[in-house]
Amino acid sequence: NMHEGPSNSRINVHRLSRFVCVGGAGFIVDAVILTLLVNGFDWSQYSARVLSFGAAVSATWYANRRWVFKPTKSKRGEYGRYAGFQLVGAAINLSAYVSIIESLPALAKFPVVPLAIGAALALIFNYLASSRFVFRPPV
């Protein structure tokens, strides 16, 4: 049985698949806003990224609380925890990407490999943080 029981020791595959879908939608929100700001409004790639990342975090928080997890009573506290863990996840992603390229320079020509590894590590971190520290635990 892959559903989480009282022990909370197994991953709920259904919940994880929804979490991955929400993350994919968040990526689209991020990419569309980033592209629009850079190409449509002549923003710098960095300032546009701050806004697009914030929008993606907000969109995924809302979708996760409505579709993936059980929301808490305090939206503000939940959002703050979620945003904080998303920043840590982003740091994990970037750190893995840089570390892999620095330790295996041949992969610099194939940046999708370290990108995928960083994204997978961040996904695992973000899922565990969301399921254990942001939203209500399963009953």
C-alpha cells in the first residue's frame, strides 16, 4: 500500500504526482512572466526573475493548498513557511547545478544533466518540507 498511514513513512504517490504537476505549472508561470518582462517590458533578466519566481511561488502555494495538501488555518503563516522553503529549494537546485559543473567540467556542454539533478534534489526537498512543515499532516 503506497498511501501514507499513521506512520507517515511512505511517500504518497498520488500526492507526489499532483505536487509534480503543480511544479510544472509553476515553471510555466515563471517562464511566461520572465519572458514577458524581459522581452515585452525590457526588464533586466535578474529583476524580472525576482518577480517571476515570486509569482510562481505564489501560484504553486495556492495550487498545493487547494489540490495537493490539507491547508492550515493560518494562510499567512503557511505562505511564509512555503516561500521560505521554496527559497531553500532554489538554493539547493542552484548549488547542485554549480557543484556538478565544477566537479565534472565535461557536463558544462550538457547543462541539462546538472539542471535535472538539481531540480530533482530540490523537488524532493520541497515535497518533504511541504508535506511535513508547511501544510497539515495527513490523518
